[in-house]
Amino acid sequence: MTAADVEFGWFVPTYGDGPTLTDVATMVPPSNELFRRVAVAAERAGFEYLLVPVAAPCWEAWITTAMLIPQTSSIDMLVAARPGVIAPTMMAKMISTFDRLSGGRIRINLIAGGGEQESRADGVYLDHDQRYELMDETVRLMKRCWSENRPFDFEGRHLRVEGADVRPKPLQDPHPPFYIGGISPSAIEVGAKHGDVYLFWSNTFDQIAADMETVAGAVDHHGRTGQVRYGLRSHVLVRSTTEEARRDAARLIAGASDRMRSNRHDGLGNQSEADARMRAVAETSTEADHWLSDTLWAGITTIRHGAGVTIVGSADQVIETIQTYIDLGITSFCLSGYPHDDEAERFGELVLPAFRQDDG
């Protein structure tokens, strides 16, 4: 595997940003300027795409990414498609229109939602497995919208349309790539059928290898071996020295309140099995043993939901850790760090050149 086979994405914090996760006084609130600053920093650093979150505190992802396209020149937008929130034919039209107007700078992040509480807030009254059933139908319907040149009918368990006719068709052939994550059987089934990149939340090398083996079995079952790439969603913190990196990692959560930790340990209706795994990591983690390895730090899992393991260390250590994941078969890294513009610049200066040496 050459450096050219590996891609790197960054993250736009549409809920606000700051140097720590706990100090409200230093937090920069959401704004077009913040989003632009992070996007430009990531593009200059050499990242290929930007992930934009969709949780309740976040600003709306489609509007945000549409605003960022004219403020950047080449970086792609990884935008969430949440089945049930937007009508599937309209979602297909939004994606293909975005694809055309941006010159092919969109990728699709399939999101089922964290739980019933979150979904019901958006009017989706389906349980965990039903949301993945709906996702499967939505993707199948969108693919037909992009490939059919005449109006067609579609009927599934959750969706029914008559005379669907979506224009324009996507610029990317046959359509923009689908990214998906999750470790539940339902997520793996849909991802194996439709995913172009399967993202795992950062964890130990052994755990990621085991998860990859599980997904690979499902991919093979659907006859898609070689068609699905594997990726890692992770935080990163790189500094000049190991000591500096570990010090700054500790600072990220140093001011965490008991309420923050209590909210993290409470599932709050979240049905995500990936988040449950992070919660389990948090529950077995103490201040003395947040370290899963010399460079994998789980401190963030103790105070917030979502991907929480961080790659921490000197440039050489971070490079070696990423290379170990690459050796397992990971070829897409979807990263974030605090504050996001500064960390993108550091990563671009200290780490990315090691994986761009074959680009010519």
C-alpha cells in the first residue's frame, strides 16, 4: 500500500470550538468565520474531506457545507444523510445538485441516529433496527433515482413512491461515495451492502482488527469484496515531544465537572452500540489508566458521547500509530483535534508529509 492509497479527512465543529472540552470561557461559538477558518486550515494542511456533525447542538450540516464550498477550493464535504428526516427523493436531488454545483465535492455520511429519543425529536418513530431498514430502503431508492432515466415506482416496508423522477443526475459516476459506521449487526448489514468506506471509531489495534474481520465477512457475503475501504474516526493530538502531548491531552478534560461525567455514563437513550462500547471504555477508565497504549488515550470517552479515543504523541509516535492502522488495512482517517484549526495545521506540518511522500 502506497501513501497515495490513504486519505485524510478533518472535522468542522459546528457546535463551537476551543482549546479544551471543559472551559466554557475559552470556547469559540459557532459562526461562519469559525467554520471557514477550520475548513481553510484543513485544506491548506492537505486533508481531502471535511466531516460535519449532525447532533442537536450542531448547526445544520447541509447549509454549513454549502456555505463552505465557495470559501474553499478543493476539499470535499462529507455530509450526513439521515433517513426519515428528509424525503429520500428530495435527499437524492439535494445530493446530486450539490455534486453538480460543487464540481463533485460531496461524499455521503449515512447516519441512523443515536437513539429513539433523538429520532423522535425529528419526527422519526422507529427503533434501532427499523432505522437501518429505512436506511437500506433509502439508499436503494436514491441509487435508482440517480440511475433511472424515466419515472419509476418504488415500494418497500417503510417507503413508497410513485413516478419518482430526480434531476440532475450526479456528476460522480455512478454517485458520490457512501461512508458509514457502526458495529451493530444492522449497521454492518447495511454498510456491507452499500458502503464505499466503513468507518470504525478509534480503539486498540486488536479491537479494530476484529471489527474489520467481522465487517469483511458481511462484505464478502454480499459479493462486494474489494469494493469497500476501511476507515478510522479518531481524535488526534500531536506535539513536538511526548511530554508536551501528554500534558496537553490531560488539559483537554482537566476541568470536567461531575455533571459532565455523570451525563456521559448515562446512556441518555442512546442506542448506538459503538457509543455503548465507548461508554464501557469510560466506565473502566480512571485518571491513572486512560491510556489504552502508549499513544491511544481514552480520556475524552469519560466526558462526552461519540468517538472518544485519541491518538496522542510526538510526530514520530503519531506517524507510527497511523502506520500500524494502515498495516491493518485502514485507508481513510477521519480526524479531529482541539482547537480544530490549530490541530489541523500541526497535523499537516508534523504528520501528513510522512504519508504524502509517494504523491510525486
